[in-house]
Amino acid sequence: MKNILVIGGAGYIGSHTVRALAKRGYNPVVFDNLSKGHREAVKNFPFEQGDLQDKKRLSEVFKKHRIEAVMHFAAFIEVGESVQNPAKYYQNNTAGVLNLLQALIENQIPYFVFSSTAAIFGEPVREKIDETHPQHPINPYGNSKLMVEKMLADFDVAYGLKSTALRYFNASGADDSGEIGESHSPETHLIPLILQTAIGKRKSIKIFGTDYPTADGTCIRDYVHVNDLARAHILALEKMEKDKVSERFNLGSGNGYSVAELIAKAKEITGVDFAVEQAPRRAGDPAVLVADATKAKRVLGWQPEYDLTRIIQTAWNWEQHRKY
Ligand code: UDP
């Protein structure tokens, strides 16, 4: 297997995975509608503009590039927006993927890797979240992704489509080259917002909630480097091709860091004592979200290689030299 279609390949995690695929000897083809993605992020790769809602266009691209497997990254990802506008999320993240899955079956493409999320679990009932944790999303974003996971299970039984769903915790960092990195509009993620404050693009960073039941009162998250996630996609693909089974994995470092700890670390790495404000809690934020990624380690041999320091260093390097 060589020819991999990367839908949403011009986005943040997609573009890092495209590079990882090429390094590993695959021929990635990028498919993106550029509503959020950046053409510049994948300028050296074959590119097809299109929308996953357009089955005819998908089939055309599958045939043209003799696609053998599909990785899917194209999704809306803002929890708050999903509460305000759930239709947008169900249309793209759920109905769009249903359309894509039908196109896969019609074109007899047997392998699918799906970007899922820790948001499918909802409020944690134990300290670390493994694959057996109950799944009760607390927002439409999580629902839109969990519905696809359910479809994937049914589609394996009925049509033999093999899939791997990868539930990311907090994707972060940038490629070591500094050539690609995170660029969302609007930016809502903690690390880029902190670094944009350090560089002077923003006046201050707001801490959303200082009264959580954690050691310092701020939320704890599990930050995992985007290149570690990219590598997990390739391991998942190779495992799926070898064993012909569908799987689901939680992907995180297993280490939790609080918002206050991240800010302190970023001050140390950047050498800038930027302004920090306390702000009310953000709706829909659980106090603690940390992965138990033992299954990914055991089954895929996957282990994160980047620690928090390198995550912030690579993100800082990107922030200082960003091209888009
Ligand atoms: N956060 C914050 N200030 C910000 C943005 C985020 O305190 O300006 C907090 C947020 O409440 C959460 C953590 O940082 O506890 C990570 O948020 P992010 O949006 O980066 O990722 P999420 O956990 O929502 O996927």
C-alpha cells in the first residue's frame, strides 16, 4: 500500500501527517476544501481541492491517484461553536463522513483512519481515560465524532470496511523544521494563545477558571505533540493492513499539566514575563482530561517522543517564524 488520500491534509494535524507519510515512503495526496486549511502547509505534495460532501469529486480523486487508504482530518473542532451551531457540526463532521464512507465502499477502498477526540468521553469518571471509559459526550462536537465511531463499527460488520479511530487529547507543538505548525482562525487553543502573548500579538493570556478541584485550581490537560500523533496514524494504518481488524485508540502522553504550569513553562522557555489574567470558567471544560494510552503502546508500539518542553519549544519556534 502506497497511495494514501489525506482529507483535511492542509490543516494542522493533517499537514504534519502528510510529511510523516512521505518520510516513511508513502505517496500522500492531499484533499482539502481550504475552508480552514493552508495550501502553503502542503506546497510540495499533490493537491486536490474538494469537499467531502461531494461524492463525485471524491470518486474522481480516488481513481485518478489509485487511492488505497484514506485518512480523514477535515472537521470542525470548536466545542463552544458546536453548542451554538450544532447543525454545522453534524453536517460536516457526521453527514460529511457518512458521504465519504459511502464513497469508500463504492470504490472498494478497504482502510480508513479517523480523527476522533477525547470529547467523546464527556466528563471523566476516573483519573485516566482508557478505551473502556464510558462514552457520554457533553457537547455536539463530541456527539458528532462519536456517531461516526458507531457508524464505523457497523460498516465493518456490514461492508467489511476496516477502520481505526484515534482519539486525540490536546494536540500541540509544531514540526521541528519550523516550516509547518498550528494556525487556526480564530485561535482558541491554549499554547498558541500563550505564545502569541509572549511575542506581543496579544495583551494578556486569560486563565479560564482558577477554582477547579486541582492542586493549583486550574484545568489539567494531556498535551501530545502533533508529530507523535502523525506517527500514530502510520502505525495504525500498518497494523490495520497487517491484521485486517478495526480498532480504537486513545492518544495522549498520560501526563497532565495545569494551565498555570503551562504558563510558567512558557515564561521560562520564551524568557518573556507576559501578562496573565484570571477569568471565569469556560463552559464545557472538564477539570481534568488525561489519557491512558497503554493500549496504543501495547498494540501499536506507540509512545510519545516529545515532552512538554519540546512541545512548547517547537510551538515557540513556529510562532516566531510562522509563514501562514
Ligand atoms: N484555556 C485557558 N485560556 C485560554 C484558552 C484555553 O485557560 O485562552 C484553558 C481551557 O479552559 C482548557 C485548557 O486551557 O482547560 C486547554 O484548552 P484548549 O482550548 O487549548 O484545548 P481543549 O482542552 O479545549 O481541547
